[in-house]
Amino acid sequence: MAKTAKKKALITGITGQDGSYLAELLLSKGYEVHGVIRRSSTFNTQRLEHLYVDFHQKDAKLLLHYGDLSDSSRLTTLLQTVAPDEVYNLAAQSHVRVSFDEPEHTGDTTGLGSIRLLEAIRLLGLDCRFYQASSSEMFGASPPPQNEETVFYPRSPYGAAKLYSHWVTKNYREGYGMFATSGILFNHESPRRGETFVTRKITRAAARIAAGVQDALYLGNLDAVRDWGYAPEYVEAMWRMLQADEPDDYVIATGTQYTVQDFLQFAFEHVGLDWQKYVKFDARYLRPTEVDALVGDASKAQKSLGWTPRVMTPELARIMVDADQKILEHEGQPWIDRAFDGVKKRMS
């Protein structure tokens, strides 16, 4: 693997779970990190506040820029101005169930956003490395275990949009000789996961019910099988892909399988509760086309990148419940988990 020098990275989706952990990791490695954020009338950078240093300060290493994956001219301007060594495309409409309600928006951002970035890089002639956040949802109905050779069969507008981005990344790599790689990441969670995602809904509810501030939790399909890993470990895999000698595509997963019901049990048992007393069914959370089982085989990444998962689903659920309890203790005051040590020290 190539050695890490002082580099500049551009991250789309930097305010999300993966983007914030990736920014944290890259800062710890001495990078100058540039993030693309959407303009909002309210602050949407809570996951980055522990990393941010005012840009007026000479030693600021985290710089945020307004932009959107639907605006190709702005993306081109940012790429030309920043001239990054590495580009990580993590931005998307990332909620699978919502993609059925907003299929066009999902296609425009999750799908076409990648081609806007790739084409801008090509037209500018930038010598940079490109990472595309692909998804296990691209496998959809294909039976597990799924690896890089498994046939894609997406079962949602989100999965189909991700598949488009995956293939155009491969096309630009083969057609234009770009260092463009895709990480096919299976489900990866953390205390920074959005509150509408099922794992975080579960751990947040477990903490809140145990504290007496919530009565019930409404969920849909409890039988779906997933391979859940720990997000900070998965962003390290992203970085490793761009340090490799040659670009390629990699499945990132733990290789273990649990149902949503299993995750419920891990979370509620951690606070001494029986989940069956509190969970209620709501058909609105069902998808029109369900993905029954996603379980990844990351043998290629383990062999080629030296990447190995450490946190498995039972421990992950406990980590998330503990964090949600901390958030309750700090109600009204900002609190965030710290995944990578020494970031502040290296930034100063």
C-alpha cells in the first residue's frame, strides 16, 4: 500500500454518519479535508462540530463548501478550486424505504450525482483517486453470501440508483483509465446513524423506554436478515481502497447474519427489557419489494487490503444503546461518540 503523505480529500455527504467518521479518520492521518454540504436555514453539521476549527484560523484542516450533487457546475467549480488528491462520494438519498416515495429524487442524487462528479474530474483532467459508495442493496434478491462476483438484482429505487453509480464508476475506470473504485458496503451502523434507520430506532427506543420517556416502538419486517458492522471500521476500508496500487471493487462486510428481531433482542436485553412487551407492528414500514437476506463475503478485501472487521452485531447493538443512554444524560447539550483518538491533537 502507498504511504500516506499530506493530502487533500473532498468528501460529499460529509455531514452523514460515514462522512463524519471518514473526516475524523483522515484528519487523524494529517489530511486537509474539504466537505460538500447543502445550504440549510438551520445547522446540519452536528456530527462535525467536535472536528471543526474556524476557517479563519491558519491551521484549519476541515473546510466546508456549499454544493449539491444535482448541481454539476458547482461540483466542477469545487473540484477545480480544491484540486483534491482523493474524492469520496458518500452523498445520497440513503433511506431505502423513502426511495419508494421519492424515486425520482433518489435517482437524481444517488444515481446521477456520481456521473456528474466523474465527468467533472475527467473534463478537468484531475489526477485524483475516486471512491464510490456502492451498497449491498444492489444485490437485492440474489441469495447470500454475496461477493464481488454475485449477480446484482436490486429491489428498490435506491438499490437501482446505487447500481447505476457502481457501473459508471467501473466504466470510467476502464474507459478513461481513472483510479475509480467502488466499496460495496453491507449494513454498517453506529451511534451516529440517523434516527429513522431501523438499528438506531431500536437502540434509541431501548434507551428511552428504559429511562421512562418512551412507551412503544413501531417497526415493520422483523424477519429481514442483515450483516451489520461498525461504521468507523468501514470508513477505514474506504481509505484503504484509495491507497491500493490499483483500483478495484470490494465487498466490505462481517460475514455474519442476524435478523432485525435478533438486533432487537441484543439492544433490549442490554437494558434489562423484554422487547416483545414494547414493539408494535406498523405496515407503513414495509417495503413494496423486500430484500430477505444480505450477508457479505469480504474475503477479497481481507486478502488485498488487509482489512478485517472487529465489532460484530451483538457488541454493535450494545455500543449504540450505551451511546443513546449518554445522549439522554446530556439532553439539551451536544454529545458525540469519539471513534478515532488524537484528532484534536493532530488538528492543532
